[in-house]
Amino acid sequence: MNVLEITKKYLEENGYGGLFNSERCGCYLDDLAPCGEPIGECQAGYEYKFSEDDCLDDCPFDAEFCEEKEGGHCIRENAK
């Protein structure tokens, strides 16, 4: 088992949707580290899918990851 497999197993077992970092870069469980970048600066994140009401402008992403969530919404400094 390699580090990505261990990481994915941990994320799945604890209900996380993927990884993210302070640069708002994120990756889903099914595609961890897709760019081949190191994941040492990433942290486990819950996935929050945007609704139409969340984005007044065009959203660059259809989801975001956050450390905690409450009522389905991300709790994070940069979260919507």
C-alpha cells in the first residue's frame, strides 16, 4: 500500500471528500494528487457542492473543500 492509498483509505473511513490546501487547490478522493504535486501541505476536507444561490458570478469550481462543515455549509475563512 502506498501513501496515496493510505491517505485515500483514511479520508474514506472518516467521511472526507478529498484534500485541499491554503491556495484553494483541491482534489477529490477519486483523483488524489492529479497533477503529481506533493500533498504534504494538504489537509483533509469535507466536500461542499455549490448551489446556484451560492454563486452570483460564474463559479470556477462546482465544489469546495473545508475543514469543518455545519448544516451542509463549509466553515472556512475563504468559504462561501
